[in-house]
Amino acid sequence: MKAFCKLFPLFLICLLLAACGSEPAPTAPETTAEPTTVATEPALEILDWADDIQPSGDTLREAVSVKSFIDGDTVHFFVPQNVNSEGVLKARFMAVNTPESTGKIEEYGKAASNFTRERLENAAEILVESEDGNWNADSTGDRFLVWIWYKNTGSDTWRNLNVELLQEGLAYANSSANNRYGDTCMGAVQQAKAAKVKIYSNQPDPDYYYGEAVELTLRELRSNIESYNGMKVAFNGTVTTNSGTQGIYVEDYDPETDRYYGIYVYYGHGLNGMGLNAIKVGNLTRIVGSVQFYEAGGTWQVSDLSYDMMNPQSPSNLLKLSEGHTAAYVPVTAEAIASDWAQLALGTTVELAGITVVDAYTTENGGSSDGAITLTCVQEDVTVTVRTIPMRDSEGNPITQEAFLGKTIDVRGVVDYFDGAYQIKVFTPDNITIN
């Protein structure tokens, strides 16, 4: 009892202290925050640099028409013979380098090619202009560096296609500052970079195939080739012929349809020794490359081949499957070559016997095809064309058209397409037999 009495006052003191500590703390007065100002960049002023200049100065200029479209920065034009004795100017656009869309496929390459085609196909007038007082060849010696001008229907002013490709972000600068229109070119380049268009956008190209190679047969590819335009494909085929111009022909037999299907494969300059070994004539090879339409030839092909020596098992590599194979050389008639049958037979090897040469023409235009012979032949009133590459006999002498004119011959070659008609292309002298 005495202990309780001593503790009770202490208990009361604790209750009073607890009551005092339970009161709410004073609340700070509310304040209104000042709004935060965010700095914004001024809107980019978009100029039409392609319309900012007109042809000027002491240069060569010529009105032209299109012969064939190659890619975004290369077009072949018909010109007077005083410009080029062949009547054709192979134009390489000054100051620009568009992404590849022929031998190699690159992002926005197809877009650049389509842009150039659309502009020139719809132009009312086209003008080519030299940089100075000469028609200057590029490093290949076969193409000429020019400015391309065009007028739209109803317009009195020219537009510069070189500059337009730069401002649209469809071409990289290529010595763009060091030319007669350098300031305009660089203005177009800087605008395209600032606006982040096309090649400067860091965005995927909707026309570029980013996926893995589609595994298919040559029959499927040849039968539905437009469906695979721009896509990477992989197929097996026998290498039958080396074209001599960084290309081969590949064919494969399909038992269901009892026929061969083939295609031209362009390998260009990029393959190393192992890659070249994989595509030797006589090899059965797994081809991996991109499908494209070759504008100059008017045919489909596969290109953009590669071989990674550091990763030989890469599924993107060419792969030799076996060797010792031979071309089919399917016997055909002139009537078959002149018919729709030849469309699916493009790129395959055939043999045509008993045709008579009634006319001949030898190419002589100062180019790499000098000495090539075109033979007009007849079999049972059906005309067929046989085209050779420049050929020499066993002693190294050029073989001329006189060797075949008026003769009946047998030929072995590849079904080819030229100037709107199917023909047979021959690559070696021993594939023509004079009867």
C-alpha cells in the first residue's frame, strides 16, 4: 500500500506529459508556387533549295531523254552523237551519293532510286549540265559527272535534282561544297540533317528488309519474284556460267514441274577468296542475297552477297554444298525462246541446234563490250537472237561475225533478255558449233 501511494503521483505526472505531447504541430502557411518557364527552340525554317538556283555560267548543257534508270544517282540518257558517239550518256550525278540499290542494297537506297525515277518520268523537260566546259568522266571512265535539271509541266523554272536529293535526305554529300553550286548543296545538306529526314532520321526504312533470309527454292523465287523484291533470300543452285562481269548464273531442277529455274547473281567486288571459291562454276551452292530489279537490263537478279571469314558458319554466308556438277543445257527450239516459256527459263542453260545465221552485228562503241556479236538466226521461219561476249580463238585472235554469217550453227548458252525480247547468250567459243 505504501508502495502504491509513492508511485501514484509519478503516474499522474506521466499522463500530463503525454497529453501535452499529443497536440498537433502548427501548420506552415500555404504558398503559391511560381510557374516554371521551359525554353523552346525556334521552328526550323524549311527552304526549297532545289528551286533556289538555275543553270548558270560557262558550262556545257544538253536537253536529254531517259534511256534507263539505274539507281538514285545514276541514269542513262539519250544524247546527240556530238556529246557521245554511242548516243547514250551514262550520267553520274554531281555532289551526291545515294544509298545503294543495285549491286548492294542499303537503307533508303530503293527510296532514292524511286524518287529519281518519279521526278524524271514526270518531267516535261530534262537538262544535263557539266561542271565546266567539258563532259568529265568519273573514276570508272565510263560515266560522266553532271548536274541534272528538270522542269515540271507548266513551269518556267528548272529544279536541280542533285540538290533535291540532298534536301530530301536521300543522298550523302559527295564533294558537295567544292563545285559551282556548292553553297546551295551544303545548305540543303544542313537542312536535311537538322530536320532529321530519311538517312538522318535514325528511323527504319519501310522499304528495307531487316529480317533473316527467307529460305526458298529457285522455282518459288522465279515464279513469284516480284513478291520478294528487296528481300534477303536463300536458295540452293548449281553455278553454271561465269558472266565475266562479276556475275554468275545459277540454276536448279524442279521435279514437280520437270523444268529448270535459274537467275543471274551479281557478286560485285566485295567477296574474298573463300566467298569466290563458293561460287565457282560446277559447285552446288547455297546462295544468300537480296532480290532486286536491274533497271538497265530489265531483269531480276540477286545481289549483295557476302562471306564472313571470321564466322564461316554464319547463315548469311555463301556456302559450297558440293562440286563437280554440270549445266543442264536443255534442248529447245527457236519457237520456245520466242514464247512465254522463256520467261520462267531466264537464267537457265539451253541448247539450240540447227539455226541459220542470216544477219550479224558487232558492237563497237569504245566500251567493254567491243567485239561482242549479235547473230540474227532463223529456224523453221522463227527468228531467234544469239548474243556473244567478245571472244577469241585458240591463238588469241578476235572472233568476228564473218565466222558465222550464212552458216548453220548449234549453240549452247543462257536464256537472256534484252531490249524487250528473249535471246540466248553465249560466253565461250566452244559453245558455238558450225555445221
